[in-house]
Amino acid sequence: MVVFNGMLKIKICEAVNLKPTAWSLRHAVGPRPQTFLLDPYIALNVDDSRIGQTSTKQKTNSPAWNDEFVTDVSNGRKIEMAVFHDAPIGYDDFVANCTIQFEDLLQNGSRHFEDWIDLEPEGRVYVIIDLSGSSGEGDLKIKAFVLEDINVMAD
């Protein structure tokens, strides 16, 4: 599997067609839960590390954030984005998510990605990703460091 080492710059621009889950409608009052508006934000992770979170947008199923995050990545395999509804009571409600593999971003040789990404179960998010650094096979890179250490000790 390809891993990425270097600087990740990601801009989460906007999302469209977000839909509340059945769970998030449990406190909805009124005859039309299909018109329920979310208070969405996106939690951003690289592998298992939290990178940040967008601001919360009020009462919209098509939020525009334009929030930018920059972080150093070491042996990064994937970027995860999860959309949540900022619930007034209790825990925030899951809305949708997606995973982007660094391998997929790097396969065409470009270090710039800008496009809509499908969310599961519904919705889309527009992101701009810029990578500066190196990539390689994760296991091979570890073996190379081990061999280098052995050579240093032999000298």
C-alpha cells in the first residue's frame, strides 16, 4: 500500500444534498421531518488522528465552509471526513462520511486534487487537496530504514 509523507493542505469548500438520518430526526417536531435542516460540520482525520473540524453551519443541508487545514503527515494512508449534525441535546448525530486513499490521490502523478466526492449514505462534498512531500510503499520504506540502521551500525 502506498503511504504519503509530507505536507497535506485540504480545503473543505461545501457540501450538497445532506440528509438527516432517522436517528437525527428522533427529536424533530412537526408534520414534515423531510424538511428538517441540519446544523452540519465535518470532522477531518488522517488515519486515526484528528486534524480538525470545520465550523458549524446553521440550518442548512447544503453548507459552504471554505475551511482550510494544513498538517504534516507521516506514513499517511487515508483521509477521512465525517459529517455530523450539531445536536442540541446529547451526542452529535452522524450524517455521512467518506474515505480518500492517499494512493488514489497520488496514482496519476498529480499533487493537486479538486473535485466533488460522494458521501455515504447520501450527499457530496467539494474539496481541494494539495500534497507536497514523498510517497512510497509503506513496508518497503520501513525495510529501507532498518537496512540503513544496520549499515550504520556495521560501520
